[in-house]
Amino acid sequence: MANRSVTTAAHRFGLGPKPGEFDTIGSKPQAWLLDQLDTPYRAPRQFEGFLSTADQRRSMFHRYADVTPRLREQREAALARGDHAEADKLSAEMKKVEFGYLTWMNESMMLEFGAQTNVAITTNEPFRERLVRFWCNHLVVPAIKQPSKRLAAAYEREAIRPHVTGKFADMLVASAKHPGMLVFLDNILSMGSNSAYGQKSARGINENLGREILELHTMGVMGGYTQSDVIELSKGISGWSLWPLTENTQGSWREQPPGAQYGAFYFYADWHEPGAHVLLGKSYNQSGVAQGEAMLNDLARRPETARFLATKLAQHFVSDTPNEALVRRLADVYLSHDTDLGEMTRALVEADEPWDMAGSKLKQPQDYVLSVLRVLGKPLLNDNVQPQSIYNADTYKWREHIWALYYDDEFGTVPVKDPADYTSDLAKNGLEIATLYRDIAAMGQPPLRAPGPQGWYDRWSDWNGADSVLKRAEFGAAKAELYAGEIGDPAAFLDGIYPGHAPDDLASAVKRAASGAQALSLILSSPHFQRR
């Protein structure tokens, strides 16, 4: 039983055992997990030098508000004086800037994905890393439209990672005020119709963020709120935006308002719907940004929110249909400890259900891939994904970075389709990242690109489709072919994944395998390895 508990700790709560991890876990798997909850947050070294939200915004404005308008103005002047050759040259330069920024933006996402992958493969705190992924999927900002594509990874680093063992109330406020969430759910131009600026501009409230906070982030769709509550919450967070916006909108990027920090949350007081707002029967009379903050803090502390979060946590770590008693215990701990996620997670680890029901969940595609690379000890680029520089249209040589569009090429613009034709060291390194991304996307879960604000679903039935399972088997077989020579005896490798209790059918199949590659493929592609 002790060995099975060690395996459960590594596979169910972690991301699959990396080499030597069972020695670290020892005979006290619960203590190993709980220690990770008590460790103070430290930003992973793999993220050093990666672009902040402010850096991303500077890059965007360099492209859209500096370079392109200047070139357009020069082109119009050339046409006005009849210099068509110069106008054509400037048109070509504008296309170069446009395509350069497109390439740069996709490269940014690919490098972030590579760094995130390496954190997961190498971390000594895989339980904490799984929690990061769980909560980032709960308060998700997916890279499914260009503005959020720029900010999704920075959002995870800035709004989610620091809070996964802290208070949910703090995480909720950090999420709602982060430019990534404000941009994704269109709150950046939400203003009260009775606000000073709203009356002049005839603009009004955008309900997207308010609705998703109630439906997906806190109380849940069955939580008992009404459309009136959606409207009142949306009024409470009207004026929640960021600076800078655009050169044509109040809060011009050229004129920094007092107290504004570049690329960060900014409250436009004259956009805020004035007066008290009544949410779930309570009147909020606070002025300014404090009104929305008070609403969010109260939402985080509601029993409906506690139950919704406890259910999702139990569904992720225990079963698609967790028992009512476990959900109630987790919710009670959450409320009695003032939304403390660390304490709620501690109660989960100390419960019997996750340990008794090991193997009842199917790994999602990205988790499956991470567990394969983790047991093999194979991070991307030898754990050396380099950060990107801020976009500069004059110095960025997009042709050397065109690999960044290989992962998807949604615009059909990649000039070279065969990876073998990418010959530079930079491109070859980039293709290692982009190819892994494509492998995971082929299984049905493109990283950083959840299908919408609900995030990825977490049921067995969502991930057991024949095509996804086949793609997993193909991935396991491909990695087995590459690394079989490095693992030594396949039977010993299997025992290293399931110490002392390898499944009998799998152990027999490994012994009968015709080659080391076939044996390793059987292990990595087995139903046992795909479960947690």
C-alpha cells in the first residue's frame, strides 16, 4: 500500500515521476505534497527575462501607434507629390512590419509555452505546478484572439502563480484587474451610461466580465444569481481598464495619467457608473475602484462559491462525480479559513478519497505529454528556452523566426512548410518547441488556447476519443524510438514508474517485447500510464 501511495502522489497529484523523484517522496507521500503547499512562492528560473504585460503592450504600441502610422503618413505624402515608387516602397515596408509583428507575437507565445513546459518537466514541486494549471484553467485567459494571445502567458505568471496556495479572494481580484482578463472579456472599454464620459460618448456597460465572474469564476451557473446581478456587478467594475489603451481613446498612450503604470490596470473614474449598486441583495456604496473590489471579495466568500470551487477541485483530483461528503468538507475548510486555497488543498490531500480512487481520472493530453517527458527527463532545448526581446520593427529579422508560425499557421502564410527546410540553429531550436505544441494540439488540446472562458473540460469522456488516444499512442511510440537506448532495462524502468506494483498485464507485455523501443512504447502508451 505504501508503494501505491507513493505512485499516487506522483501520478495523481503531480505530473508523473521524474528520475529520482520516488527517492525524494520516500515513505511519506502526503508529507511530500503538503510541504509543497507550505513552500513560499518563488518564480521559476525558466521565466527569468520573459516579457511582462507592460513589455507586451510596449511592443504592440510600437507596431500600431508608432511605426505603422509614421509609414502611412510618409506613404500618403509620397502619393501626394506623385512619387509612386517611394509610395510602393513604403507599402512594402508596412507589410514587412505587419508580418514581422505577427511572427514576433507567435514566437512570443511559443517561447512561453516552451518555458512553461520546462518548468513542469523539471520542477521539484509538481503538485504546486499542477495547481497552477488547474487555477489558470479556472480563471482562464486563452490565446484565442490576437489581444489575449499577447497577454495569456504573462497573465498566468502575474495573476495566477503567486496565489495558488494563498487566498482565492486575492487571486480573483488579481485576475479581474489583470490586463489579460480585461482585454479578453472586453471590459477595457466598459463604462457606465450615466458616467461623465459615458454621457458624452454614448457608450455603455459591457457585461462579459461581470457575467463570467458570476457564472464561471465564483458562484457557478446554478449559483442563484440573476441577470440583474450581472448588470450590477458590471456597473461596479465599469471603468476598470488599463493604460495605455489607444491613441484615439481617453487615456492616450502619449499622455500618462497621474498614478498610471504602463501596461497595468488603471481605473478611469469618469467611466465608472455612479451611485450604489445592489449585488445579491447587498448594496455597495463604496466610491471608485473600491466598489468593484468589495463586490469581488464578497463573492469569493459566498457559500455558493465555496461549493463550486470545491466541486471543481474534487472533480479534477478525485473523480468526475466526487461524493457529496468530500465536496462539503472542502467547501467548509475554504469558508472557515477565509478562502485559503492552501488549506482547502491540504484538506484534499488529507482526505481518503483521492488515494482510494487512484486511476479514476484520464490525463488530459498536455498532462500526458508532460508525464512522458518528465519520466524520460527530457525538457525542451535542454531546459534552455531563451526569452524574447521587445519587438523592434527595425531590428527584428522575421525570416529568421518564421518557425514561430509552424505550430499552427492559421493565416496560411508560412513560406516553408517542411521542417527539414528550416536550416538555421535558431529555427531548428524553435521547431523543437513548435513540433511539441503541434503534437499536443493534435490530441485535441492546443496549449494556451482553451476554447473559451469556461476553459478545458475535465471529464473522462472529454478526452477518451479514439483519435486523441491514438495520437497519444503515436507520441509514446515516437519518444520510445528516440530514447529506448538511454533507459536501460525496460522492466527496471517500469518498476521505477510503479515501484513494486507494476500492473501484471503490462509487466508481462514488456517482457515479451521484441525490442527495447517496443517495450518502452508499451509502457508510455499503456492505459495505466494515461490514467492518474
